[in-house]
Amino acid sequence: MVKTKKHYGLSVSVFYILVFLSVICIVIGCSSKKGETDAEKSPPAESNDNIPSADKEAQEPKPPILPILPSPDDKQAADVKQADAIQTAEKINKPSEVKVPIDALRNEFNKASGSERKIELLKSLPDRAFDRDPCIIGIVQTAVAEQDANVALAAIELLQGYESPEVLPAVVDAMAHPNEEVRRTAVNILLDVNDPQAGDLLVAALSDESEDIRDAALDITRHKDEQIRFRVLETGISCPYGDTKEKSVFMLEYLRGRRAVDILIEALQDKDAEFSEKVGSAISMLIDKEFESYEEAKTWWEKNKDKYNEDLSLIENE
């Protein structure tokens, strides 16, 4: 009996302990759920470590936004597109220029009665002249015969830069014009024309009454070949103009060579004693020899010229 009561009391105690533990678990579980619910409902506490994203963007500097560069193919396509647009705009805004046949221009020039209209027609030709169009030469030759210097000058200026000897007939006509500027411009055309006939016209220019034109001819001579240079200077040293003669002596002394000595010795015959003395000084500078007269210089040079090379240095005997 006693044992039965003891077992029964022990069982009852265990039962109450289990019930008590269950109640505690239920209470603890509800509390934790309530804490989680409250945590979800209440906003997080603000702190320096929990700043909204907008505030972070305001406080921290944004990295620079780099432009997206087009690829080479995209750039080339854009350039082509832009060029096409420009050409289209030009076609819309500017009517295409139609070249008038040169024969029609020549006929119009011949029919024109006023100088202004003739100059206007000539000013429509620079593009063709720039391309060295040979058709320009004919109308220029017609225009340089005009007595109006403005017309003749506008015409001869069109031939600047031409290298063909086909321009020489127009140059000849312009060099005969009464206006000095027209003649000087015509002489300057000879600079680019490499032809023996250009040398003939440079020689002719040395007889012009204008010192500026004679100087222009001598300056152009510097750029010509040796044959043309000596031919022009041989004329210049014996022309009627003292300034041109003296410049010719200076240029011959600069050129040197046996041909230069030949020309200088002939110039010793000049009737101007002062000029002859300048010629003698030039000869002395070239071959280190002085002469009393033309005859003495001529005789000595004929016997000894072969002893000098083209640089006028004495040739050493073997």
C-alpha cells in the first residue's frame, strides 16, 4: 500500500512539472512572436550607420559620368552624313555655275562697247586661267590691244603662271602698250616661260624707257639658263641706259666664267671713260689682270683664255 501511494505521488509530481514547462514554453513563444511583429511594425532606429540612400548620395560625391564615345565607324558615318547634308544645302542655296563657252565670251567681248562690261567679262575668267586653260590666251591677246589700260591690265594679269610659249604673242602685244604697268606685268609673265623666245623678249625689254621695266627684265634673267643670261647681259652692257649698263657689269662679275670676260672686254670700247673704268675693274676682279686699252685686253685674252677654266681659275700645267 505504501509503495502504491509513493508511485502515485511521483507520477502526479511529474505531471505538474510537465504542465508547468509547457506553460512556460507557450509564454516564451508568444513573447518572441510579439517581438518580431513589433520589430516589423516599428521603423529602424536612425543612426550614423543607418542613413537613407538619398542622404548617402547627398553626402558622398557622385562619380563623373563619362560620355559614350562613338566608334570610328559611327564617326565616319556621321561625317559622311554631315558632308551630304552640306552638299545638299549648297545645291539648294546656290545655283550650279555653268561655264560659258570661250567663243561666246569672245563674241560678247567684241560686241561690248564699254570698258566696264569688258572688264566684267575678263573677271569671269580667273578660274579658267588658274587651270591654265589655253583658250584664255586668244581673248587676252584681243583685250591687251585695248587702249584702256584697265582693260589691258585685267587681261594680261590672267596669264600669270602660264608656262607655255603660246602666251608669247599676247605678251608681245602687251609690251607695246602705252601704259607702263601693263608693260611691266607683261614682262613678269616671262618668268615662268622657259623658251628661247622669252630671252628675245627680255632683250627687247632692256630698251624700254622705264627703268622699272628694265630692272624687271634683269631680275628675271637671273632665273634663266646660262645661254639666255649672257645674251641678255651682252645687250644690257651696251644699251643706252647707264643704270642698266652698270647693273649688267655687276651681274657678269657675279656670274663669272670665260663668257663673262668676253663680254666685259668688248665693253671696254664704250665711249664713256668712267664706265670703261668700271668695266676694267670688274675684269681685274675676275682674272687679276689690268689693261690700258681695249686692244691690249683683247689680244692678251685671246692668247691666254684657254689657261683658265670656267671658274676662271688658272689651269695647272701637267
